[in-house]
Amino acid sequence: MERLFSTHDIRPLQELDGLWTVTLDGAGDGAGDPPVDTLAGGRTVRVLVPSCVESIPGAETFRGVARYERTFDAGSLEGSHDDERYLRVACKGVSHMADVSVDGTPVAHHEDAFTAFDGLIEHRPGPRTITIDADNRFSERSALHRENDYYSYGGVTRPVLAELVPERYVDWIHVTPIRQDGAWRARVEVRVASCRERLGTGEPGTVDGIVLRLDGRDVRTLTAADATEDPLVYRCVLDVPDAVPWTPDAPHLTYVQAVLVQDGSEVDDLIDRFGFRDVRVEGDTVLLNDEPIRFVGFNRHEDDPVFGCALPVEAMMRDLNILRDLGATSVRTSHYPNDERFLDLCDELGLLVWEEAHARGPEDEHNPRFLGQSLTSLTEMVTQHFNHPSIYTWGILNEYESNTEYGRSIYVSMYERLRELDPSRPTTSATCNFPTDICLDLPDIVSVNVYPLWYRAAGVAEYMGEVLDFVRSSPGGGKPLIVSEIGAGAIPGFRDTRRPKWSEERQADILSEQLGHVCGLEEVTGVYIWQFADCRVTEGLFRERPRTRNNKGVVDEYRRPKLAYETVRQAFDSYRRRHAIPAARARD
């Protein structure tokens, strides 16, 4: 399942989920590409796609290159306009570096696990063989993937599609809702790409225009007068007097379709969803549709002991039902862009999302590839997830070097790119650098990671007092403030009336004291507990983690509640009642 809805009425496509052959090269974690002959001579098994290599028995700690291969009948993609067609292979996520070929011809290279990418080749009917080399080794080639406090899985971890596109095709649609004087408008941008231009085989073809449809109704035909070249983007602003707003308690979604017309015929299309809502910052308040919002929620990793990071949509929904039962009204996608289907579910359920570009913590060494790969990941995240109304803020660079001049230069570049891509949403980045942070002037929302009573013995009131004093006296003073991480760890099943560290009793005690204080601070707009569920970590630098897991989950890796579950639910219920936040509990 690519999305929770159909993304095309006209473009032929085939989802390539299902059985693939994978050959494992366990050559190790070297920095260079492995020779092809070592791949061919490795262990070969059949696997389902999407999935993680680590789900294969005997490959639980695999670090190397996995070669995925599948043959399918491209004739099944034949459409009604076949003068000049191209096969487009779209990969929604390959971890963590990928090389894709069709019938032995390279079509795509990609360097991040958590964003989608595609490749093109001329179409011909009959069998076509797709090969994906998924490389999850750590090396200087991949600046964003390294030993970390979460696990870098390997494999084709999100869906793969084969599509048939004309020479000119619809690449993306972006819709920015505009609320003015109580009425709604929509700024629409449609990017049209050229296969010839991408492949370097000739001049792009011509386009008659773009027909725009909202919820199946024609609303505007865009012509050359509405377009700018290089790249070809059509733009307009629509008045939508009958717009139904999207809110967390009434998450109404609107469908937009862009239909490409060429020589009088409709030859391609793209469908997406958005919500009529706007988010902005005014002083120290975050406003959604001009109403102040507050929220409580969790940091969540895409991690499961059975599925790794390749969670099926049923497991995503299970997580969301547990989050709602806990009383959460928001989720942070720590520390990378999440699967589109998870975001689709949040759109439909009204759960607010802080989506984060992929990068965590200071660099051990300043990799010259870091900024470029970070900007690419950021650009892909915003371009691909622009229309999700549940995303209220974009986040970058969790706990990065915000206390150094080098780090500040990275933040400046990232924030500049982010505001170019999407000026309609506020921005943020979570910091733990107190009192040395020199970057609090850059985000729209100040976010702080704090662990009183866990990493620091100081009491919650004392510690938060120091943090707040620093923020108030810095350029971040007067901005909205989010406690982006707070929590404590517990080894599942470790119960002890002495309440020692790592016991479930101690975790519940600490969370009760933390939430009791932080949720009572009027200047705190939102609170995210670290974390939702225990997750696997890389054993190298983080070998001190018991069970090689980050054990701060309120549920364990199998989603079994710890003692802190009820503590958090009661604290969140109290917070929501105090601030009149509508409940969104699965059991309601």
C-alpha cells in the first residue's frame, strides 16, 4: 500500500510490494563499494518488500550490501497514450544508501534512508528486472548514518512502485491554505518534470496546460500564462468559499488533482490531500486557524522488534491507537522523516506532527558531506510531505552543535533552505546545550531537551528554572517554548519496591514529578515524552544501554505497558482538561 488513498486516476502504476530475491554480502562495514562478484556469491533468500534485512534469520546484525531483485511484466502498465512513455521506478525508502538499476542499466542513486526517490528509463513492454542495492554500512560516504542512539536498519524498507509516465509528467503539487478575513483561499503550485531533460536525451516537450480539481470538481485550467520555466511550475491562487477547515478535533481533508493536458488529451495526473488550516507564531503562542494550541505527546521511532523500521500500516495504526489511549495530541518523528502512510493516518486522526529532518547529535568529525546531504534530506522531506495538514512544524538538527560557530553556520544554512521551501510553517530545533547555545535566535519555536532526575540529580523545579532563565535572557526569549524531550528509563519487567534506577517504579515516579511540574508551566506550549516505545540502538558507542535498547519507552518494544503508562495517561488527561484540549482517545 503506497498511500491511504489513490494517487492517480490516469497514470498507470503497479505496486511492487511482495516477494523479491535478496542476496546478502556480509563483507563488513568498510568505506568503499563492494565488488559485484562478492554480492553474487553471497547468501540468497526470498523476502517480502518492504522489510528490513535484520528480519531475516541469521542476519539480525547484518551490516553490508543487500541486493534486491525482482522481475515484473511492464506490459501491464500500458496506457491509452503510448507515443513516448518512460518507466519510472519510485522507491519510498531504502536504507540507507541505494543504487537502482533496470535490466542492468543504472537509473538512480540515493543517500538517505528516510526520503523517497525515483529513476527513469525508456519504456518497453515485456519483462523488466529491477535491482536495488541497499547499503547500510557506516562510512564517511554517508554523513547522516552513523552509530547512534537508534538503529540504522538495512533493506528496502518502504514501498516500491513502477509507473508509466509521458515525457512531461506531474512531479508534485503543493497547496498552501490562506486564511484571510474569515475566508479561505489556496495557493497552488504544480511542478511538471521532463523525462528527456532528466535523462539528457533531448529538449522537453510542450504542455497545453494543467486542469485543477478539488474533491473531483474542475476549479481552474492553468495555461502557459500561469507558468514559469526552468523548472516548469504552474501557479495560481484559488478562492474556496465552501472550504471546510481542518482541525485536530475535526480533521477534514480536501483532495486536489492536477491533470496534465497535452495535444488536447489528459495524459498524466497526480492526486494528493491537504487541509484548510494555517499555523503561525504570534509572540510566545502557536496559533492554528487563529486559535492558540497546546499539546502533549511523545517522541516516536520507527522501530519494532519484528519489523525493524519497516512497520506495516497495521502496526502504525496500533501505535497511534496506543498514543491516543494515552491522551497524546501530538507526535514528534524523532529524528527523521516518517513513512507517508503514518503521516496520512495522523492527517485523518487529527494528531499534530512535528516532522524532523534526518540528523542527530554532534559530528564526531566534521564530514564535508554533512551539510550537502542534510540540505538534500531536508529538501526532499519538505517537497514530499508539504501537503500534510497534521505537520505543524518542521524540525532540524536534534541536539546538534548549537554552541559552536561551525554548528551555527550549519543551522543558518538549514533554516534558510527551510524557509525558502515552506514559509507557511514555523520552524524549530531541539537543543540540550545549556547555557552555551548561540542559535536560539534562528528558530520560530524554541525547543529544549531536559532530563531532570535522570541525567541530572537536580530537582525538576530547580533544573527547569535554570533552563527557563537562560532561554528568557537569550534571543529565544519571548518565543513559544516546547519541552521536546523529557523522561526516564526502565527495563521492562524490572519491579523493585526499593525503586532503584531502571526499575519501572522509578520511571513512573520520575515521570510523575517531571510532568507534574512541566505541564504546569504556563509558558510551555507543548511537552513530548522521551519516548513512546523502547527502541534498538547501535551497539558500538551506545553499548552501555541495557539490552542494547533505549529503554525510556512508556511501553516496551512489543508495546506492552510499563507502570508509567497510567501515570502518563493521568497527567495528560489533567493537562488536556486544564487547557480544554479535546480528547482523542482510542477507547472513546
